[in-house]
Amino acid sequence: MLSLVICSTPVHGHVTPLLAVARTLVAAGHDVRFLTGGRYREAVGATGARWFPLPADADYDDRDMDAAFPGRVGLRGVAGPRWDLQHIFLEPAPSQLRALDELLAAEPADAVLSESMFLGAMLMLARPAHQRPLVINLGIVPLGLRSRDTAPFALGIPPLAGPLGRVRNRFLTWTTDRFVFAELQRNAERMVRDLVGVELSVPVMDYPSAADAVVQFSVPEFEYSRSDLTTPVHFVGPVSLADASSVEVPEWWNDLHDGRPVVHVTQGTVANGDLSELVLPAFEALADRDVLVIATTGGRDVPSLALPDNARIAPYLPYDRLFPHLSALVTNGGYGGVQYALAHGVPIVAAGDSEDKSEVSARVAWSGAGLRLRPRDGRVAPAQVGRAVDALLRDPSYRSNAERIGAAIRRSPGPAGITAVLDALLAAGARR
């Protein structure tokens, strides 16, 4: 039995995949402590892990991020992510580290497992290896490790092969470091210097490269190749595939069997405050098509809408029963949802332009499993959605590529693969 600590920022999209990790590790007989926000106490307890609270100044209610952080309201383009990185993710890092240190002082751990935006892990990794436990980065977003073969993470720019591509990547890295993340880097360096007493040895946006290993919840077929990695990366596949859903089906569920292609539209579980960003344009675009369009609100109340005859909507749907019926998915680019679709061989229209979603959308197009739309002011035009769905339904290559990636996903171990990574790292440490 190993003693493990899982760390997550108190954000639904970060915590949820790690709940599956905790559940798997507990089932394997490991002792798991889970450090995150108070909103997730019951959810953590349901996995069999022990919940521990983040300090009050590192906790917030992620159901309304604009209310919790009013300074981010109205920021567009790079200004939004830059503000979030500084105030939502970097500033709580000292309190995160303090809470983590208290946990480890009370009860040592064999390893700390942390998602990338828990920047308290960056501070811990600045310490010498002999002064900390193993730290494993959990890749719940697309792989962001820097490489000469890829553009900087968050730009949503796919690879360009050959020497020209490497020149482009160096230029983009230089410009983002100098003009986009320069202040963030200075603040992170100051924080590490003040709290740890050393110089930060890596760019703050690339700090997982200092981890003992990265466990990436994807497969190589859905990730850019990097020829120069020095950090071990272990692809284990998505965190959840076959869990049976307890969500009740809506009264219109039998409409799935009427012979029409089924298109599912989703803005994920968080970005559902304004359905005009993607759901409503999709309804409008597909209203005259011979398809059934099904949308979810991510748990929010279903608004009063005059739906087209071929449209249906519900707060939640049982994905394990829905996805085998799908001919296409239209999504804002959530990492887990996209890979769930790929596991079922469903081609994708991805319209993400924020956070990690632009990177997910870029990989959808790069892999050949779907098409990428580029929103303007956070919205997509109905005509864009209509053309993209028509293309997916007409061209079988998109489904063929989705099925190819899906086969790799179904062969992967999922979170259970973490145990083998831990065993190898601990055995290597013992040999040293």
C-alpha cells in the first residue's frame, strides 16, 4: 500500500477527473488523501479518499468565477488567460504549498500527484529532490511540455514539420515569454526565491517538466510528437470510459431510435451561462437538416426556449448510453468530453478558444478526427456549425480517424496505469 496525496485547484473541470484517479487508487488498496476546495468534500469522500481542505485564501466557489474574481470580467483574448494565471492560479500557490507541507508533516507520503494548475506543486518542485516526495504531474489537459517541435502551449497552433517549423516555434516561444507571460514569470521567480530560497529553473508555464514524471490522460495518437523531451511521459488513456451513468433518461429518449443521425451539442459543465455561444447557433444551423440535435446545459436549469422540431435539451444525459447513438459531437473543446467521443469513434466539431480548449480543438483538427471552428467574441456563426456538421456526416474519413484513436484509447489502462509508474519510480529511487 502506498501513501498518496492528490492536489487540485478547486475547479470542477480539474477536480472531476482526479476523482476518478482517487477512486481507482483507493480500489487498488492505496491510502489516498485529496487536497482541494470545500465544495468537493463529499465528492472526494465518495471515492474512499480522505478530503483535506485548502486554506481559505486558496479556496473559492468555481460555479461563478466572475463573481469570485470580478477583475477578470470583460477580458478578451490573451488578457483573460493572463489574468487568470496570475490571480486564480499563481497567487494561491504559497497557501497551497503550506497546506501540502502540513499534510506531509503530519503523515509522510510516497508521492504527490498534482494537476498542472495547482502551482503549489511548482514551489515544491523547486526544492531539491531529497527534500520532497516524488511529484507526478497529472495531465488532465493536453500535454504542455515545451519542445522545439511544438508551438508554446495555449496558442492553439498545431505543429509545422521541418526546420521552418522549429524556427517558427523558437520565435513564438520568445515572443510569448517576452510579451505575454513576462510579468507572470517575474512574479513566479520572485515567489520561488522568497519561499524556497532558490532560483526558478524553468519557465512557469513549463514547470511540469521538473516533475519526476508526467502521467498523461490521453494516447499518443491524440498528442503532438516531441523529439526532445527529458521528462518521462506516460500515456495511460482518459480517466473514465465505462462507468455506468445513473442519470435518468428524458421522456424524449426514444427519439434516438427514429433513424436520423444524432448530433450532440455541449458547452461542457462550466461554460453554460450563455447558450448563445454554441448551443443556440447549432440549433439554428441544423434546424432544416434531417438530423436529431441534442444539447445539455451541464446541470443548469433548462431555459424556456422555442426549440426547432428536431432539437432536444436536458440538464444532463447518460453519456454511456448516448454516445453509441451519435453521428457527431459539437463541443467547446473540453478535454475529457472530446476523448470520450473519440473512445466511441464519434467525429467532432470543436470550437474552443479559451483556457486549454484551443489546444484541444487544434488537436481534433490535427488528428483528422474532426474540424475546428474559431469563435469570434466567444461565439460561432450558425453557418460555420452547419457546414462543419455537413462535412463530418458526408466524409467518412473523420469517423475513421476517430475510430483509430478510439481503438488506442480502449487499449489503454486509464488511471490504473498510474500504479505501474509509481512502482517504477519508487523502485528506481530505492536502487539509488
